[in-house]
Amino acid sequence: MIVSHSSGSPPHELGQDGRNPPEGPVLTRSRSMPADAEAVFDIVSDLDNLTTWLPDSVEVELCGPRLIRMWMPGLRAEVDVERQIRIDWERLRITWGSETTTSCSGALQVLRLTENRSAVSVRLTGPPGSSTASVGAWLEAALDALERVVCAEHLAKRAVHQPAQ
């Protein structure tokens, strides 16, 4: 199940191109995942391995306590940003950026659905000057990759726990 929509937030000031807000488009996407919420959150909160589920064009490194640096080429211009990252284990929620960083910020939350089924919801403000289409494609690619990693991890764990025949 894929649920996609643009944010219902009020209209933003338009950028110089007359179409895109200066802070970048704001998008929200959700995706069902074939694993328990805690298993999915273990993957998304592993800051040392973010690149396993982010699109190939994105590079991420830890550059301090709760601080990540991201390089995102190809979104109209090279983007190089540092963002604070906060992990809330109780709510299964990760946020990056702050009220003063209006671009390249957002939140990801894993929702409990049923046994072996969860959903990931992401709200992302893209880089300044980027189009809704390019940020949307990037976000869909990230969710596709996350789903592949979750499936692989889920299958590997099931295989380990199967009795030998």
C-alpha cells in the first residue's frame, strides 16, 4: 500500500521561479512495511547505516553527537547541509532539522499496525529551489529502498529461526 499526497499546510511564499517555495517543497508520504514497527525503527534509526536505504545519490555521515551531514547532488543544485537529528524511541519517531532550518528538514515515524506489519510516514521539506517532482521521486526511491532492506532483514531473521529439517 502506498499513500502519497502533498502537505495540506498553508501555501508558501513562491521562489524566484514563481513556482517553488524558497525553502523547498513540503511532501508527505507513507508506506506499509512487512515487519514489526520496532524492527523497522531499528533500521531507520541506525545512523551508521542510513545509506543502506537512502537513494544512491545521497551521502550521509555522522559529524557529531546527533548531527548528520548530507550531500544531495542532482536536486537542481548540489546540496550540502548539516542537521541535528533526534530519535524518540517511545514514539518510534526521528526528526531532523529545526524551526530555524526550514529546508532539508522533516520527520519519519513508524506506526504499529499488526504483527509483522507496520507503516512508515515521512514529512520532508526539500532543498531550496528543488521541484516537487524531484523531491517526490527522491522520497519514493528512499521508501522503495527501505522496503527492500526491511524485507531482506525480515526474511533473514525468519530463516535463522526456522527449525532444521
